[in-house]
Amino acid sequence: MPTQPVRTVLIPLSQIDLNPDQPRKFIDPVELASLKASMKERGLVNPVSVHEMDSGRCRLIAGERRFRAAKDLGWESIDARIWPKTISAEEVELLALVENLQRSELNAIEIAKGYELLIKPPYSMTFEQIARELGLGARSTVSRY
């Protein structure tokens, strides 16, 4: 798997599909409103990440709140880091899980379910591997969830 996206481009929002396996299940409307206000005032600070699919469309890997805020603001397009078609669906899911599990805004249930996905096939990761992948330091952090 490449360690970096292939390119960063301005992409129409209409070409981006949400990830049905998004680890974050709840987006706080107050936080979304705050993000929209910030994006309206200052623009987009960090691009979203997408996976280029064979259909020519892209699937969102990371940045669903930024994507939703941009749509709500009436933006036609957004800066996106594009990961190549050549990475597998499992690698895309792993990227989304790692990106989201490193965020502090997830609740304990969302974190536990994310870790559970990494423990099961196709990843079959140990607590130690998850802790290392996410930079958590100790396996006990993972096991507590």
C-alpha cells in the first residue's frame, strides 16, 4: 500500500460518495455548525481523503464532517487527497479506521467497535499491533476498550 496519496486535487462534491463503513456514527450538530462557520471564514484547512474507484467516482476515507460542512455551505468542490484505485477495499477501510480512531472526539463505543473491526479478519490484528498502528503506546489502552 502506498504510504501517501497519489495526488491532491480540487474535486466536485458530486463525485464523492460517503463511506458506508465510516467508524464515526454520530456527528454533533453543534460541532458541525462550528466547523461550517470556520470554513466559511477561513476556508478549508485540511483536504478530505478519498479513494478513486473504477467507476470514476471517489469514496470518502476521511473528512466526512468537512465534506458535510462544504455541502451545507453550498460549495461545488473540495480539496481532496486521492488514494489510487490499486489499493484494496480492506486497505481503504483500514485507512478510515486508523484516521478516525486517532481522533479524540469518538465516543467509547465507537472506539471499541473500531478496535473490534481491526481484531477480526481480514486484519486479525493483535492488541499490540493496534496500539503500535495507532501510536497508543501500550496494548492495555486497546484492551480496556
